[in-house]
Amino acid sequence: MEEYAVRVFDDEGKDVTPHPLFHSDPDAAVPRRTCGSSSISKPNASPMESMLDETVEPGSQGDPAVSLSDVQVRPEEIKEQLTEEDLDRRVDIYLTDTETIWMLDMPSVVASVESEDAGRILERNKIYVDICKNRPGNDRFAEKMMQTINGAAKNKEVQCDKIVMEDKGVVVTSWDLYDSFNVSEIEPASKGEATNGKSSTSHTTKKHDQTASVTSARGNITSVTTLESAALARTHKKEKNHFEAILTSEKFQQDLFFMERVLMENIFQPKLAAYRQFPVLIDPPVTSDSAGTVVAVKEAKQEEHDKGKKDKEEQKEALIDPSIPSDLNKPMEETVPPSLEQLWSYTCDLTQGLNVSSMAWNKVNPDLLAVGYGAFDFKEQKKGLACCWSLKNPMWPEHIFQCEHGVTALDFSMASPNLLAVGTYSGTITIHNVQSCTTTAILNSRDSSESHTGPVWQLKWLEQDSNTAEDDKRERLISVSADGRLTKWLVQKELNCTDLMKIKRAGSEKKNLPREKERKSVVLISRQAAGMCFDFHPKDTNFYLAGTEEGLIHKCSCSYDQQFLETYKGHKGPVYKVAWNPFSTDMFLSCSADWSIKLWHQNSQTPILTFSSTTTVVHDIMWSPKSVFIFAAVNESRVEIWDLSVSILDPVTTHSGNPEVKFTSVLFAKNTDCLLVGDSRGEVSVFELQNLAASSSTKVGLPRKRRWSSVVCVSGTLFFRKGFLLKNLVDDLASRY
């Protein structure tokens, strides 16, 4: 019988016959057929195939390519193939389990104690433990790195109250222990006496009098305890008053003062000896047994020193060239480079975070240093502080003067060394007595109607020359302020002042271009320029220099208050300091915010030399009191020591500090080779100047010839010397002087 496939067409004639969802495998085995109670099965057939075979049309005749589409036949074909007898026939369908498919299999790491493999697992664990014990130091094992999968981390946060720790202490004297011991003995004795009194009374009196006797005994005990407590309180009060009297007595304060000085001397003895240029003697005790060893060691060191010296001389002789003249063939001497070694710092809790604005030595006591603390910036203004530090106690100041505003300048008097003048950012000038026990000012410029209206940037006590009038020979206080006034103060019952100079602003010198229109005149807010610094001539105090915020330096005379003698132009920013050379009195230095230091001659309106080693603001400069060539400078990043006899290009030594700290002021020590540097952290560091060979040179004139000669020509050969200057600079200096 032929089989026909069923096809479905739509109205337009398109074939829309559904496609079968299942296609049988042509390589699959012949399925089992079931007819009635008999069944035909093919061996090696899976249960799934058996179930599919039983649902197949019986008329397929065991065709291996049977599909679901074969079942979809026409109704008329079904009627012809199946009879009623076939329809009534019983069909058996068998359902069987399929094979188990494992999607995830994680073997357990824990076994039951009652399982069959429990004994074997325990034996393996024991062997593993023994292997781990014998592993350290065994050559049979080697450590290797391997990558493992880390488990997922889980964060946990717990919030609890902050644990606060407190330290408590009690000072107990021997008297307190004695009184406490006596009180503990008195209380049992009083209780025993009360018990004895109570028992004796109960044996000698009647029953109705027993209560009264007990009450009276208790009253006696209470009265005794009250009297003892009162006596003990009076004793403690007397002792406390006695202690206070001892602590506040002048004798005790003086003893503490001496004890503090002794302790400071012991702590800072090596550093103070280095400051005063005394030898630091450290002699360890040498016993008789070790004396021979010490001598042998010294002899060995001396031999090594002599041998090294001979080797150096031989090396120098080998470097000598016979073709060079003998005067130029001398080898250069080996010198140790100069350096700055920090000894200690003047600092305490009161000065932490304050800016060191100025420093000044006492004119009579070289161990007494006055330091002013105050900010230069208007936005950072705080309360000011003026402290007097002593060399005998670097850890705490001798005198402390609180100021309402930041201290910007201070100086000690020469005629009265106990007087300290202090200038503040508000323009107020106060006079303090350092010998007085009080910290209040004895004079204040606020009482004067002509007080400064701007910050006082510099103060200096000055004695006029002998050729002046009798009224002007007294010591005067000179001040310069941002209000453009350079003022002279007379210290009497009150501060009276007169202006030496009102610094006027310089006019603009810009010229119009050929095709440019005429410039309009600039309207100035103030006709006066802010004064920043000044310095009087070391030989003739009638003349002085004044630095301004405009970058100009004016030479003025005390006899003229309306005009300048000279004006030196060269700086592009405010001039922070000017200083005459104490030995070559025609030369002076200046530093500015334009990152430069300039050397001037009073007869030249342009600078001779310009020193610019960094790109930071130069706050302060000072000539050395022992050398004509050496000066110190501080900028925001480092401290510099310049020696013009060695080099005019770079400083001979520098010291850099913490990047967060700025250096603000510098001061040479009077009698020693030491340098004091103040910074923005409130510390005044003391440095020792080491290996400065030219520090003792005070002769006025050009430096040594070998330092200033740039080149020497011999037979067409140029020989350079150490510390040379450029030839054009030498020619320029020779033409000037």
C-alpha cells in the first residue's frame, strides 16, 4: 500500500504544512513492536527507544527512518489500514526509568565514623600529620608557588563606643601615711573603750538606767571622733599653708632657678662648649692594664697618618709639569668645604606655629636674645609674642611679653640695656623693662597722636654723633612703617616723635611711543610709599638708607626731610633689608622679593653684583661681624653663606630645611662663629659655622689675587685658578675703583 504525505495549502496556494519537531536517528536500532499480548524487541535497545517504539504507527513495518510525520496521514488512509478488530485490540505500554544524568558532583570531605572507609581515612590522616611534622629541614620536600581560588571575602563592620583612657596619680607624703596609720589605730581603741564602758555600766546599775548609760557612751564616742577629725583637718590645713609658703618663697624660687641652670648646663654642655669655641673634653678613665694598649693604638694611628701624608706628597710631585713656571706650578691646597652644623633650637610650647619675624642681641649681655613672633601676611594675623631667651636655658624663655597684635620688629637699647622696644603689625610701639617682674609695657605709642598707622617693619636704637647739638646726643628710637614715615622717637615720660622722612612715591618714567597718544596721569591713592627697612651709615649716622615697597633704595640725610640724596634702582619687588658693610663702609647689600641679592656702591646708582641662587623670596641678609667678604642670607627654602673671596656665583655652603617650613630671619652671633636662623614654625635654630678660612679677614680692599684672577696666560696656555671670576667682571671692577 502506498503512503501519501499530508500537505496543507492556504487560499493563495502556498504550502503551509507544519514541519516535524522530532527527527529520528537513521542509525538507531529497529524499535520493538507490540501487538496484543506478544512483543518483539531488538536487543541492546535503550529504555528511551523502547518507549518511542511503542508509540509508533503499527503500519510502519519496522522502517528505521520512522518520524512523527509518518503518523500524520489522511483520514481515508487510516480507515483503510485499521479495522475494528485492530481498534479493539489491547495494546501494552511499558514505562521504564532512564539513566541518571549527574549535573554537579561534589565529593564530600567528611566521612562518617561508622562508614566502611572510616579506618582507612583515619590511617591516611595520621600518615599526613607525620609527614607534616618531618617536613621542616627535610631535603625531600620543596616549596613551590601555586595559584588557588580565593574564597569570596565578606566585610563586617562593628560600631562601639570609644574607649577613653585616663591617667591618675596621687602624691602621698610620709606625713599623710603617718596620720592615716594613727587614725586606723585610734578608731579600734575608741570602740574598745566604748564597749568596756557599756559592759561595766550594765553590771553596776539597774535595768532602767542601762539605756541611759549606753546613750552617754555613744555620745562620748561621737564627740571624740569629731574632735579628732577637726584636729586632723586643722593639721592638714596648716601643712598645706606651710607648703604654699615654701613654694612661693623667694629663697625656694632662687634655689629652683639655680637648679634649673645646673641641669641645663649638664644637658647642653657639649653644644654650649662648641658655641663658645671651647674644646669638648671627654676623657674616659684608663686603667693600668689598658694603658699599654692605648699607647700602642696611638702609635699605630700616628704611623698610618705619616704614611698617608707621604703618599699625598708623592702624588702632588707626580702632577707637577716642568714646562710650567714654578710660581704657577704649585699644587692647590686641599681644604675642607665649609658647613653648617645645627647645635640646638630655641623653641617651646608658646612659640609653636608662630612666625619668627625679628631677632636682636642685648647690647651688654651677649647671651640674651630677644625674638619677636608675628605674621607678615594680613590674612594670617594672630596675637604676638616677644620672648627673651638666654644661652643658659635654651628650653624656656627668661621673659615673655604678650602683645595684642603680631610682633614685626624689636631691638634692645644701647644706653639702657634693660629696655626693649617692640613694634607690632598694628603700628603700635611699646617699651618693656626686661628687669621688671611685670610684663606690662612702661611706654606705649598709642598715647601719642602721631603714632604709626601701618605695620612697623623695623626698629633700631641710635646714638647721634658728637658733632650734633646737645639735645640730639641722647639715644633715639628710629622706626619705619608701611604708612611711608621714617620716624624718630624720644623716650621720656612718654613717647614723642618727629618724622625724619616722609617717603614719596617715585613718578613713572615710561615714555610714549612715536605714534602713541599721551598717557593720562595716574591718580595715586597715597602720595607716600611704604617703607620696609633702613640702615644708618656705620661711621656717619647723619646718613641712612631706606628701602621701599616700590623696589627703590633712597639715600637720605637727617638734615633734609623733603628730598633724597640718591636713589638706587635695580630691584623689581619690595626691598626687605639693606645693610652697610661694617668694614668697607662704601658698600652695602640689599635683598628683595624679586629673588635676588644686590651689592651696591654708594657712588653708583646701579648694582655692582647680583646674586640669585634660587627662585624664592629673600627675606633677610646680614654681613658677618668678622669678615669683609662673608654675609648670610635666608630665603624661603634654605640658608646661604656667601664668601666673595671664594665665589660670587654660588654660596660656599647652604642648609635646606623642611619643605613645609620657611626661613624668615638671620642673625650672626657676636663673639662666636655661629649663626641664628628663624623660621615660620616658631623655632630659632643655632648653627655653627665650620671651616670658613676667610672668616678672620677684615681688611678692606679687593680679595686675594689668586681668587680674583680669572686666567693666567703662559706661552699660549691658559691656567684656571680656584675661585676665579670672569675677566670682564675684573675689568669692570678695576675701572670703577
